[in-house]
Amino acid sequence: MSLNWKEIDLALSELDLVGAQLQRVVQPTWDTLALSFYKPPRATELLVCVAHGACRLHATTRPVPKPDKPLRFQELLRSRVRNGRVLSMRQLGTDRIVLIEIGAGGEQFRLYARLWSGAGNVILCDSGGAIIDAMARKPAKGETAGGSFRPEEATSKGPPREFAVRELPGEGSFNERVDAWYSERAGAHSREALADRIADWYSGRRAAIEGRLAELAKRAEAYADPERYRELGDVLMAALGADTASGYVEADDFHRGGVVRIAVDPDKTVLENARAYYERHRKAASGSGEVAAEIESAKRSLEELERERARLEAEENPFESRAELERLRVAESEKPRSSPGLSLVRNGWTLLVGRSAKENDELLRRHVRGNDAWLHARDWSGAYVFVKARPGKSFPLELLLDAAALALYYSKGRTAGSGDVYWTFVKYLRRAKDGPKGLVIPMQEKNLRATLDEARLRELKALIGHDQS
């Protein structure tokens, strides 16, 4: 519910703010403003809210948190009217527009709070009614800097609509009962409404993490016995004369005994199928550790999510809960988009690794920009490694050597132990016409000599899937 004009008058009648000094301005969210006034012997925190269905003005005793990033209108009021004194405060007729006149720095300002549900706003004007700025800029209504706002000239001339002051539960003044009512049961700031928002936020995040865990569990199952792929490759190498037309090869399993039926590609020779099994062994052997690390990371995220939910649900101040939800939403939106392949952060630099043609192509299309670095093993098929650029920073040599090691490690040249790696900027890549997916032709490329140093690789692998700086 929004306050009606009689309730606004009653709330104002209980406040004695003429002559008070405006000491503090806080705008916790885009639709709410808290003004802290001091008039001996006490301070009064005045809350002005223009949220749809909850427009109101009243004193509050609940702490109003500062936003992580100061909002525009808050900073305007701080620069123009903070430390000023209230000259008058009144409602204009019965129109639910409250005018607070403030003298500050030798000037006089008018702060209007229009408490209309669905059309609420707070507007700062000079003494002549010229708009300095508005909490919500509305060009269609002329409510922007440089416009004019003189609601006194348009107040209702007819008889006022009849409203009654509603009986709100609790004890104390009307301001105290309004404050308690909105905090517990009414409006976007109430604990009741916030409980639903917390539940929606939690269920969405939990579903995403559990879906990721299910996907990782399938990959872990495929990597459960990497040695078996090598053994099947050995069995095929011992049966090079077998026929692959049926899609299977039956042969003696000299590793585990008995006869084994091995699925093969009928379009390939036995030798080619054996090599494919050796490649699967290589990927499974290296992938099992990476998947295990990702599973542990996802489980830690789930535990952290549970702690966040418990903390939000235990918070009694709805302003704190709403501000924290907003911080969480912004933090999630600022995270890098989930990218295919592997990702890690090394000394503040983000590295992305595409391990297949599909992942390479997806990274190129949607996750990198022109000034990002691209690395690829020379003369070997395999991973594209990208290093995300940082404003005003050049790529350190050690970082490029890290990226080169990853490019060589996730290529067909891994077994060589060392090799040459191309590197250039993404803006110097050109797609090969009619070429396979992800294939690019580099220009202005430079050469790096990469060596697969075990200590370096251990450090890099430990960072995969974790946020480090």
C-alpha cells in the first residue's frame, strides 16, 4: 500500500524538522532515499520511498545501508543541500506531494517528493522551480535537468477525496507503526517480499550449480578408468588384421583375460582405431584430475550459497537484505561469461583454453576481442589459448610463456616436450575461407619457444577452475 494524503499529513505532523540540519544523504536503491536531520536534542532519519505500491514518507529507526557504488541523485544532494537547514516542510494540498525547502550555501532549494504509486519521483529544484535533477529522469514529463517543476500551481482545486487514516498494528507514533508495517509486511522493502526474492535467487543459483555437478559427474564417469583405453589400444595393435566392418573387433584381452569386444569406427583401419583409443587414454588421464578439481570447486560454491542464504534469511533489517541481494546480483552480472574449454587466472590475467575445434571456434566468436592475445602450437593441431587484455597493460613475457606451455600441452605436440608456438593479437586473425570450423590464418605473428616444464604445468593446472589473483 502507498500512504494516502491524510496519512502523509499525520506523519508530517509528528515530525519537527524546521530548522534541522541535513547531515547525511543515503540512497540505498534507485527508488529510496534516506535523509538524516539533526535538531537538538535528537536526530531523525526521514525515509522517502517512491517504489510502486509502497510510496511513503516517514521517520525510520532502521539503519539504511550505503550502496556499494554511490548513486547519481545521492551525490547531487550531497553536493548541493547537505549541511543545509530545513526552512519548511509541508504537503501541497491533498496531492501527495511533499515540499521540503532547504537553505544551503546562501541558496534556497526545493526538494519535492511526489508519492504517487506508479509515478513517484523526487525532484530537486532551485528557488524558482527550475529542475536541477530528478531521482528518476522522465523526459516525456519534462522531469530532467533544465526543465520546470511547479506543482503548487497545479494542486487540486476541488474538494479533496475522502480517505481515512488506517489503523496499523503495534504501538508508538504513526511514524513508528508505518515503519514497522512496511518493514515486515508491505512493499518491495518488506521482509515478506524479500523472503520471496531470496528464495528465487537461491533456487536459481542452486539449480545452476547442481546442473553443472551432474554434467561433471558424467564426465568423471567417462574418465573413471583411463588405463582401459590404453589397454584396448594395445589389444587392437595385436589384431591389425581384424575386420572393422561390423563396428566391433573381438580379440583376446591379454591385459585382463578372456575375450573383449571393442567398439571401433568401421570407416577406419584397426591401426587408426588403436590410435584413437590411445588418444582417449591421453585425454582421460589428463581430464580426470581437471574434472575432479571442477567438482570440488562446484561443491564449495554450493556450500557458500547455503551460507549466503542463511545469512540473508537471518538479517532482520530489510534495507540490508535488499542491498545485499542487489550486491549479489551485480557481482554475478560482472563475472566473466562462462566460457567453453578451460579458464584460469594467473597474477590477475585471464587465460582461456579451447581444447577442440568446437571450443576454439566458440571462444573466437563470443569470448575474445581484438586486443586479446592468441597462441597456438606451430605445426601441430590442438588448443587455441587466449590471454584477455587488461587496459593500459602489456602482456608480461612470463605470462606468454605460461600460455605457450598450455598451447603446446593441449596439442598433438605434447609428447615432444618442447616446440614453437605462434602468438599474435586476435585482431590479426583471419578465418580460412571454406576451411574447417575454427581454422584461422594468423598475421603479424611472433614465435615463442615453449618447454613443458613440470613445475610450471603443475602451477597452471592448480589454477584451472579457481579464482586467483
